[in-house]
Amino acid sequence: MNNTTSQLQHIYNDMILLLSHDKYDPGYSNSLFKGPWGGLLFMFYYEQYVDEQADNAAALLEKLYTAYAPEEGSNYSFCSGHTGPFWLLDHLNRHEFLDINVDDLAADFITSAIVQSNFHIANKNFDFLHGSAGICNFLLSFTKRTDVVAHLEHFVHTITELSEMTDKGRSLPFFFTHDKPQGIYVNSFSLAHGSCAVLIILAKIYEAGIAREACKQLIAESITFILHHKNKVTAASLHALYPAILDGKSSSSRLSWCYGDLNVAIALWHCGKTLAEKSWMDDAINIMYYNIRRDTDETAGIMDNCICHGSGGIAAFYRKFWFETNDMAFYKCATHWHKRAVEKISFSEDGSQHGIKVWQGKDKQWDYSWDLLDGGSGVGLSLLSHLHQQPLSWDECFLLS
């Protein structure tokens, strides 16, 4: 058993104990990214692609679903609300982990999700993790419904109305900063909270045959805006090519899933493939090449191995581009960050904490986390993909596929 397989087994066994005994914050009981539903995503993939003799995920899903009350509460966010669990059920069904009738199961939920998405749109909240973008991404699986099509058209047309055409292209100022005395909306080149996620979802809406001309125009003009905000760098520079947030405070960004260069690259790649714009795809490749040189924690701006902002997430990006291009430079970079992610795995020696030790921010600093976004479940999925010579679909929830 190699070290990666051994660590995956540790993460899997840890998930069994955690979910069997409900050892998670009840405030995140409905959460995909921060709660037990993300742990189940890892478990299903582990049982399918690492250890086919393991058989715990389905029973734990049934246990979790039996206690689930989707009619309670108004949080429908993809990250921590009701959309996450329904996305998981749909994902497991589409990829044949389970055989369930999601259309019937989610019928009433979809109606409620549209209401909640409309609420976010009315409040200019196009956030992927916490607003309408994440809900609309889920709804794309149900475009046979006329109400879903109508809502996605509304999503597109409202973005057109609220965006701003500038001499550098179309600005999507949807990221809210809490600057005093009152907050302001700015652009953010981000999958978690900004325009990169919106562009990928617009491309998916275009692929679905919905509001195609509006989507195409939004994408083209918004990409022009992003490309106009490229930083000036030298051949030997290790500075980010694109800022994380256009708030005038910093032009930098770390290598991460949540913000920055890799976000811009995946948005350019996906939109370029969808609209047959080779120049965007070339720009994406160049961004990925440039950032191969940022190969230390310090130059990448990271500290741990989580998906959101650690080595596990960087590895997932480079592995994605290797699958897309067959370029060995990307495979080698993915392998480099994979090894760094494995090296950083650290479990509680006495078993009192679940997950692996990751950086929790300046207040908590280093602590244990098991979840999909910041902890062991996400790291496990990234490591699991490295064992296989074909792309795995778990990264759909991160907009990488």
C-alpha cells in the first residue's frame, strides 16, 4: 500500500466514525462544503475508485437523508444550504453511484430554490458559494422544466442589466466588500465569490441553449475586461498575473481554488471551449504555464493542503489541465503539488479530533478539519484523482468540470 492509498484509507475511516456518530457541528448539518454531505461525496468516490470492498457510504447517506428536513429554513446556498444536498443526490444519480428518481425527489425543492435564487438576484448576490450562481448551477440539470429555463433567462438578463460596460470591457461588480463607512461592490476574479464562476455558469447556460446571444455577449465582453486587468510582470517574475479583488488595495493573488490566476485560467478555458475561441484557451494555457514556477508555499501564497486555498486545490487544477491538453508539464506540476499535499497530512495522534490539520486563519491558526472545502474530504478527493488515468467528476462541485 503506497502512502497516498494509506492516507486515503485513514481519511475514509475517519469519515465513517464522524458520520456514524454525528460528530459534526449541527449548524452545518445541511452543508455540502462544510458539513457531512461533502464527506459522503468523498466516501462514494473512495468506494468506487479505491476500495470496492468498502461499503458504508450508501447506509450513511440513508441515515443522513432520513434526518434531513429540506422544508426547514431559508438557506438554499450551495455551500451550506439546501442546494448542496440536492446537488449531491443529483450528482450521484447522474454518475451512476445511485439509482434514484431525482426529478420526483427534487420537484418541490426546485420550485423553492428558484424563489430563493430570485431573492439573491434581487439583492445583487451572484455569489457561487452563497448566492444565486450556486443555485443556478444546480438548476442546470433540470432544464426540461419551463420554470427553470425562465429563471436562468432571468439570471442572465439581470446580470446584463446590473453589469457595467467600460472602455476596458464589461465589468461584473458583484463582490461585496465591507469597507467602512458602507460596503461597496467590486470585481473579483474568483470562483468562490466572483466573475470567474459567473462566466462558467453563463457558458453552461449557453450550452443548454438558453439566452444564447446574451450569454455570448456577456462572456466575450467580460473576458475582455479581465484580460485588460493583467498585471505587468517580467520573465522571471513570481508575482500573480491577475489580482484577486479589484478593490485598489492589492494587485496580488495566491494560487488557489477560491481566487486568482487559476480561476481566470479555468474560466478562459471553459468559455473558450464552449464558444470556440482559441485565443482564450491559449491565454488559459499561458496562465497555467506561468504559474508552474510558483512552486513553493511561499511563492504560491499557501500554507496547507486544502482544496480551497492549499496544495490539494492547486494539484486539482493542474491535473484538470493535463487531462484537457495531455501536456506533461501540467502532469509534473500536478504531481509536485500532490506530493506536497500528501506530506502535509497530519491526523490527531489520540483520535480526539477528526480530519487533518490545516490552517484555519489567524484566529484559530492550525486546527483539524474534515470537510470538503477546507479539510480532509476535499484533500482526499484531490489525492484520489492522482491514482487514476482518467478524469473523475467530483470536481463538478468546484466548477472544474
